[in-house]
Amino acid sequence: MEKTLIILKPDCVQRRLIGRVVQRFEDKGLTLSGMKLMQIEKSLAEKHYAPHVGKPFYPGLIEYITSGPVVVLALAGPNAITVSRKLMGATFGFDAEPGTIRGDFGISKTFNLIHGSDAPETAETEIALYFAPGELLDYSTAAEGWTSKPNEV
Ligand code: IDP
Ligand code: MG
């Protein structure tokens, strides 16, 4: 099953939105494979955001993501990466559609509440940055047979 790496960023934690945001992923039918509260160190943030080195917003992004506790999730499900990005909405709060996480809870460019992997390769790399293999659980839930049809054509 496809997995994606989600981070509830420091503004999400400080604004006490953890439960409401996690609820949206559960409601959609994605399954929590890993979950932890942590504070991201600068060296980890630099690895995670290496693709953005040199961009004008990069220093502020590193400062933001390391500024307080975050909740890191590994979510599993059919098309988990694309589905999660759709639930998150466009990058900037003011652009993001109402009904999405960023569209409903934010209006900022930098403080956009949540990170989600953007492709299978990045998901794999990012999950490995935050979770040791033994910290991820693969399991079935009772409702799963009704939220997604196995081997759907
Ligand atoms: P994404 O989070 O939607 O994948 P990216 O382009 O990968 O967006 O950017 C990573 C993060 O950097 C964004 O989530 C946001 O916090 C921040 N960011 C991106 N572009 C800007 C910008 O133009 N100004 C300020 N912050 C930005
Ligand atoms: Mg990105």
C-alpha cells in the first residue's frame, strides 16, 4: 500500500489543530502507519528541505519548521500521496480552496500548517528521515473492506 510522509508543522501544533487535521485523513480512509511528536533539529530540516536550498524563502522555512514541536505521520492507503496533497490544498493558504486543510485554516505563504510528500520517491526518502523501519506498523482496520475495495479495477 502506498505511504506518504505528513508533518503537522509548528503552527498547526501551536494553534491546537492536531486533532482536527488528523481527523480529515482518517475520515478519508487513510490509515496511520506511524505517528510521533518531535522537534525537528536544524540538520534534519536541512536534509528534508535540501531541494529548496538557495530559494529566497529557504532560511525562513528552516527557522519555521524547527521553531517548535511538530507531529509527523506516515499515512498508508490507495494513492496516499495524491489523496493527501488534495486534502492539504494548494501551498499558500490564500490560494488553497475552501474545504482543504490549508484553505480552511490558513492564509499565509510560509505558515501553511502541513507538509506532505509530493511523489513516491520523495515519500520513501522522507519516511526514512523520520521513522526507523520498526516504528511503522502495517495493519488492517475493520472498516477497510468498505472504504477501499481490494484490487479494484
Ligand atoms: P509544498 O509544501 O506545497 O510541497 P513547496 O513548494 O515544496 O510546497 O515549499 C515547501 C514549503 O516552503 C511550503 O510548504 C511553505 O511552507 C514554504 N514556501 C514555499 N514557497 C514559499 C514562498 O514563496 N514564500 C514563503 N514560504 C514558501
Ligand atoms: Mg514540497
